Amino acid sequence: MLGEPGAEELRLAGALDEKLRKLFGRSLRLRQVSAGGCNACEADTNVLGTIGWDLGRFGIQFVASPRHADGLLVTGCVSKNMSLALKKTWDAVPEPKIVIAVGACAISGGPFVGNPEILNGAGSIVPVDLFIPGCPPHPLTILDGLLRLLGRLEEKTDPRKPA
């Protein structure tokens, strides 16, 4: 859900434009940045690397250095103490690059919104390309967002809606 109160909209992830998809090919390398979270989103992100989910089979991998990454996956509400680290990590990722905000905190500050020590989400520091909602989001929700971003999921019509 995005938008001002009363004007929220539900929006599924859309695929990257054709130019970026050709550049990234069939792989996506992400540097995960925990910017002041409770570790719940990080735990569900880490689950994707286990044998049960095997994120690598989709060509998606977490890397140790932003210089080896195609983009950032940000969790946490972005505290003032983490703002410089997030900005420096963003600057270290080579162009073209993307940012994915995972969880309510990374999207808008979550339960800490309005706190003077919180910057209310990743969008206050870096441009966000994909928002993955939840507190924390289920690993399947994270995977769905990543695959939609890469254009790997076909849009299906809702069978309850008339054609």
C-alpha cells in the first residue's frame, strides 16, 4: 500500500524496463543493508538462501561488497546513525543500480514513524525502485517482488473478475 492516508493504492511490483533487464541479464546481485531494524526482515531475507527456497536458482544472490552489487536491499527504519552508512553504500554500487525497500520500516519508518531519531524509511536517503510490504514480509512475498522486478512472473488475471 502506497500513498497518503485515504488515497492508498495497492500496487504489485512491475518489471524493470527492457534496457535494465538486458544489462542485468538473468542475474541480480544485491547488497543487503540493515539500517536500524529489529532483525525480523533480515531473518526472512536470510531464509531465502536456505535449501527450502534456494534464491540462487533464480540467479539472485546476496554479495558481501556493494562494488559487486547491482543494487541494495534495505531493511530497517533508517536511523540517523545509519544514514551515512546507507548513503556511502549506495554511492559504492556501480551504475546502473536499484534499491529495494523490504518491510514496513524500510518503506515508511514502520512503528517508529515520526520519531526524531528515525528518517522514516530508505526513500529519505536513496531512490527506491521496489517496495516489499510486511512486518516482516513473508519470504514468499520477498521472492515474489524480486521475481516480478526481473520480469520472471507472468501477470495472471484474477478469476473472480469478469473478463
